[in-house]
Amino acid sequence: MSDSFASLKLVPKSEVTQSAKDFKSDQEVRWCPGCGDYAILAGVQSFLPELGVKKENIVFVSGIGCSSRFPYYMNTYGLHSIHGRAPAIASGLATSREDLSVWVITGDGDALSIGGNHLIHALRRNVNLKILLFNNRIYGLTKGQYSPTSEMGKITKSTPMGSLDHPFNPISVAIGAEASFVARTIDSDRKHLVEVLRQAAAHEGTALVEIYQNCNIFNDGAWEPLKDSDTADDLLIRLMHGEPITFGKEATHGVVRESDGSLRVAAASEVGSDAFIVHDAHVEDPSYAFALSRLSHPETLANTPIGVFRDVNRPVYDRQMSDQVAHAKETRGPGDLAALIRGKDTWTVS
Amino acid sequence: MSKELVTLGRVVIRFAGDSGDGMQLTGDQFTNATAIFGNDLVTLPDFPAEIRAPQGTLPGVSAFQLHFADHDITTAGDSPTVLVAMNPAALKANLHEMPEGADLIINTDEFTKRNLDKVGYANNPLEDGSLEKYRVHEVALTSLTVEALKDFDLTRKEAERSKNMFALGLLSWLYSRPMETPKSFLATKFAKKPEILAANLKALEAGWSFGETTEVFSVHYEVKPAPARAGEYRNISGNLALSYGLIAGAQSAGLPLYLGSYPITPASDILHELSKHKNFGVRTFQAEDEIAAIGAAIGAAYGGSLAVTTTSGPGVALKSEAIGLAVSLELPLVVIDIQRGGPSTGLPTKTEQADLLQAMFGRNGEAPVPIVAPRSPAHCFDAAIEACRIAVKYRTPVFLLSDGYLANGSEPWLLPDVASLPKIEPNFLEAPNHELNGVDVLWPFKRDDETLARPWIRPGTPGLEHRIGGIEKANNTGAISYDPANHDLMTRLRQAKVDGISDDVEPMFVDDPNGDSDILVLGWGSTFGPIGAAVEISRRNGIKVAQAHLSTLNPFPANTGEVLKRYKKVIVPEMNLGQLNMLIRAKFLVDTIGFNKVRGLPFKATELVDVIKDVAAHV
């Protein structure tokens, strides 16, 4: 079971078989009825038994926002912290306790606005954290202001004449920070969600999973074209490692590489299906995954890739930190406090 | 021919030069030799925030003051008796503090027209008679060093770099300091550069020989060792003592030490020091900012480490929200603030104690945090252990307020017996702590009857899975609660928990030899030395005056109110505009008298003597 999760090799294995209900806490879930968070919660609870680790060794850390209430509903250890700081807090926990499986739950405002700095630095350090970023393109808990992923011109409570902010693409931000694992999935697609979580959990280092999540109160239907069976196939590009990147009901379209190295969407009728590139999530150079992230259109949602953009091996911060501690103990012996405080130059008064 | 040897009781030397001249290093080495020789000593480094300000200018002057004596001393000296001035800027910046008759040792090589112009000397002070009231010793330090090193394969510029060693050799002769200490320091520092080592040793020796043979100096001096308690000593700075105290605190608690920190003057040295000691199991995390630094520390505390974050005042401002989280989570955390001049960037390398009210109140909501403050460089060791002890025992963030003067200043330290350090008991909860309807359950906010502390529960403990956060929690169960009565209760419980620490800390230090003083001088933090010196002098002048000093500022030690009421007048000197004074007046309704200066420098004993004299005249 958990042998397939290299990132969890230091986490104690569960001796009992777990089920989704083992991960449900006794707290009443207080998200709005119809919120996309319910589906994600159920997806995570159904997936966690697969990890095969003791549930007391799993910790969910969150910031502030609707999504950040998530830890309360998990029957694991949980820490609901302050706005934007969950990646920093989780970094401290993960770098001091390698026997834990540490998950961060955050939202578009929490991760990309107030906590943007912590997010990019967690990603560049590559601490063993799994960050689930619920993106609903709106501030929900403060009741409906635009977020850093809201489309330009969006009319909200704080932008009656339309938002002037150019949105972030969270996948581009993460790849720009040289994250070692970057993926996107959708709240309502349980199968896809779980498959992405599986790959994220197996990854050694920081994994960022953007989850398109619906806020049915303040931004209902933000991702609807990607969920509607009439339109989804034409808009969604399902990335699968080792498979040609094609989309459309009859795989009528795909992604091709131009002579200058850039990527673009083309019709099979135009270029021939042999021209479509084969997805390789293990490409070291982040510019490939970045180019994939730029295919999507922020307003029409055309050409929106989902799946694992990037999954590469990089040194893992917490492992290296432990290695340094172990090396210091090995070469210098365990610390001797009396010798330390004496130092080199002492004198004695008799 | 040996020269006359004069015995002195005390000496205050100030080494001053360009920030690139190596004055801090020269001062440090002279100090180490002095410490090993057995004098009591106190140091005061005073340097600019700029790493290398324009050469030869007033803003670029870096100074190091050392007071050493054959008796117990507590300050770095009000005014130097000797100034070593490496250039005109160093002379100009320091001359106004030199008393008549003081010795000036001046590097004449740097007194060129160009250098004099740079600092606005119209005439050369060495020639215009303006230094008549001092004993001037003109030494061509630069050219003598170059001459001494002429056989070495060095450029002139490289040879000139050793002039601080020449000066150190000269001063070592002048004050009969042992040369073994700087020699062994150089041997270690330049172990891999034998040529540079040989040159520096040669410059050091040349300085000593110059003193012996030149007619510039007719006498030299000795200061006999000071009587001290028996034991083994070393010299130590505040930041080093603090770093060792944190390691000791973690060892006493049997916990791994975790530091989350972001570099800031004057606290960075603690990060540097702790990062060297990974073999003690210490983990140091240099975060992307001050907030992430404390965030990581909170994460580590949640995981069961002894967690620390180190910073200065501007960093505390950034950490405020996270400190509030630690208050709400009731997790152990040590927040170290090496105070500097403020507000904003203020005076990064200068000392001040103006963060007391920030530490006390600088958070949203009612968020009490205990505050510990060391009184001397060596005391930083004990204060760090005490902060760890309170944090762990009461499951609370604790402030440790040091300052720039303590951080960089140094003094002899009687080494403690490691085995007798206070024991700290983490007492992690390992099993459910409450029985509800016949079932064992976890109540993460069930409090200890005596301390009101909640249990510390490490993730990984089976059966104790629970969720906590910054949202208000129901007492006992820890479940989210917006209940009015519960919030009122929790607010009062968090306050009562901190207030209750007053019985668990050392009583306030009081020095009143005959118990008949009318006047009390009350201080906190690094003013201990100057206040002590001023009280001693005042007593010799016939004034009955007592000294009290606070090492715990929140809560105040149990005896504080009773002590204050014994005196007719209470003077509260502080390097701020009256922060402790405000707290004392509010809490104890005592009509205290503030004495406040924010010059970025420690108090002079003499200015406090004057204050005591003024107050005594009106008792």
C-alpha cells in the first residue's frame, strides 16, 4: 500500500485497514449547502486510506478562508492557523517531524494574495508538503470581493465598475517558483481528483494541486463550462504522462510545438494528429510545463489543461536538513553542553 | 632599559577607526586577553549600520570601548581614559567625550590634508595646539607596520591591513596584557594562510617592541586582576550567552531546538551561532520573512520541538498576528527581541529599550504574553533558560527582551555547572485526559489546576487526534465556540494563567544594604550596570539609596508592589520615554519619577548619580 508512496517512507504504517469514515471528524460541516468543498472533502476522505499510514501521523494545516475550515472535518491532527501563513507553519512542522504526512489546505486568496510569499518560497524549498489550493476565483468568507484569480473586469462588491487586477494563473505561479510537482483538478470530478491526489501524495517534496472549486453563493458557475458535458470536452485538455496531448470529443485538437519551442493548440485537420506532442511531466526544464499552463484562456476557459503538469525530482529540504543534523552528530559527536559553553579561552579563579 | 610600570585601578580604552580598520576585532582580542588576565571588564561596541561607509568620514567611524579594573565593575565606563584614533574622523567623532588629561594615541599617518578636509578640520589638530589639554602620543602606525613587514611578499595595501595588529601589540605592551591570547587567535584564524599569519604576528610583535623602545611612551601600566568568586570563567557576549541558553534550555527539556528566523540586526548572530550546533539536534530555518520565521517556529512547537524565533523590534511588529495565534493555541514558543533604536528602521546598530509596550500589548485582542529581560550579557544565558521554562510549563509564547548593548557587549562569566541547570518538564499528553459518560476522551483545553496550562499534544500520538486553531475554543473540549460566556471565560483564563506566573519567578532583585533607604532606583534590562554603578557612587556620597531590578516584566514578580511601597521616592530610568514607568504607575499607583533618554547608548553612571542627587535633595 504505502510502499508506493515514496514521500511517506518515514511515516509509520497503519496496522489496520482504514475506510473513508475513519477520517470523518465529529464536527458538523458548516460550508454552505452546494459548496464545492463538500466534494473535495469526500474525495480526500475516500482517498486517504490508500496512503496506508497511521491517521495520527497525518496533519492538515490551513490558513483562513472557507476552504481553511477543512481540517476541522478531518479525524486527523489539524491546525487552523492565520491568513496566508499555512505553508510557513507547515514547513516548520514538516522540517521538524519527518514521521508526519503534512497537508496544507488553502484558497486562492489565502495562498496567492496574503500568503503569496510563503507559497512561492515553500515551493522553491521543496519541503515535503502537499498543498491543496481550492480556487473559486472569489473571496467567500468576506462575502464576495474579487480574488487574485478573478478575471479582469469582474463586478464584485469591491469592484462595482469592474476589477482592474490582472489575474494570477496559480499553475504558472507555481512553475515559475520551480515547484517540483504541479497539478490541476476539478472538485466535481472525483475520479480525476483522486488520481491527482494519488500522484501528489507519492511525490517527494512539495506538491501543489490547484482544485477548481465552485462557490455557489458568490461566484456560482465559475468553472461551469469545464463541467458541462456539452462544453467540457472542447475546453478541457486532459494531461496524461506518456500520452499525446489531444482534446475535443473526437480528439480533433491537440497541442503542437512550434519551431521556436513554444506550444500552441492546433486542429488535427490542420497539422495531422502525428504532430501532437506527447506529454512528459518529468521534463526538468520548467519552461515546458509553464508553456502548457499558458494555453488556457482566463475568461473563456478555452484550452484548460488539467492533470499533472510537472513531476520532477529535486532535493527535498527536510531530508537534507535531517541529513545535516545526522552528519553533524556523526562527525562531531552528540553535543556536549559543558564543553560548548566553556569555549576555548577560560581562566580559573581559586 | 625597562620603563616605569605604574599600577592603575581601572582603565577605559576606546579603539576608534574606519569601519574597515578592524577596530571591533582589535577590541575583542584586547578584551579576551584582559579577561584571561583576570580583570573584571565590560565592553561597549559602537559601530555604524553601514558595512563600509565612505572611508575616512565621520559616519564611517567604528568604535569599541573596554572598561577593565582590579575590582568589580558594572558599566563600560562613562568616558574613556584612553583613545586610540586611527584617523582624523575617529579623533573628531570621539574627542568631545575625552576628559582633560586623557591619553590620545593617534595614527599620524592618516592625518593628511585630504583626510583632514574630509571631516572638516581646517587645521591639523596635531599642530594647532587644540589637543594641549590631553596627553598626545603620536605614532605613525601605518608606516611603522609597513616598515615592519617589508620583508614579506606583500603589497603596501596588504601590509597596511595589519596596522590594527600593530596597535594591539602596542596597547598590549602599554597595559601589560598577555600576548598569548591574540597569538593563538591569529594562529586559528589564519591556519590556512601561513604568510598572512606570519605577517600579523610580526605586526603584533612590532607594536609591542615599539612601545618598549620608543620615547613616545615614558611609562606603561598594569591593572591587577580583580578579586572574583572562585571558579572557571570565560568572557561572553549577550547574543552568544543567549544562544547557549537556548541550547541549554532545550537540553534541560529533552527537546529538539528549532529556530525560525529572518536576518535582522542586532539579532542575526543568534541565527549564525545556533546554525553551527546541529550536532545538538538544533534545526535552524532561515525563512523568507519575519512572519514565516515565527510561522515555522509555531509549526515546530505544534510538532513538539522547543521552538524559538529571533528578531528585533521591526520583526516583532510583523510577527504580532502570529504571536496572537500562539497565545490562542497555547503552545510553547520563545520570541526573542534584541531591541534597537526605533521607530521603523530607526537605529539598527544602537541600543534602546522601547519595545516593552510592544511586547506587552502589541497584539489584537486580549493576548497576554510573559516577558523576561536579561540584565547583563552573561545573564542572557539564564534568561534564555527561564524563557524556555515558562514557555514549556505554561504552554505560552514568552518574550525575551534583550537589546543591542547586551547583545554585542561582553563581560566575564562564571561558568555554571551544567548538571545544576533548572529541569524543564514537557509532560506531553500521551493518553485521553478526561472521562465523559464512562468513555475516555481527549479534552485539549482541559487545564492544569495549578498552572492553568493546557496539555501539549504531539501529532503522532494515537487516539489524541484533534483540531485546534485561532478561532475561539470552548474551554476544556477545544471545540469552536462563539459562546459569549465562554469567550469571557477563556479571555480571563488566558490572563490568569500569565498572571499566576508571578509566584513562580525569582522575586524582584533588591539591593538595600541597611534597609533604611528613602529612594529606590528601579530598572529593567540592560540598565542594571549603570544603575548599580550610580547607586554605589551615590552611597559613597552619603545618599541612602536602594536598587531594584526586574528580570520578569509580565507578570511582575510577587514582591514588586510591596517593595515599591517601602520607598518615599522611586526613580525609573529607562532608555525609552517611560514605558516601565507607565506600567508601574498603572498597576501599583506609585508616583514614580521617570528618567528617560533615547540616545542609542547606555546610560552613563554619572548622569544617574545626578538624578539621584536631585531626588535626594527633595526627600
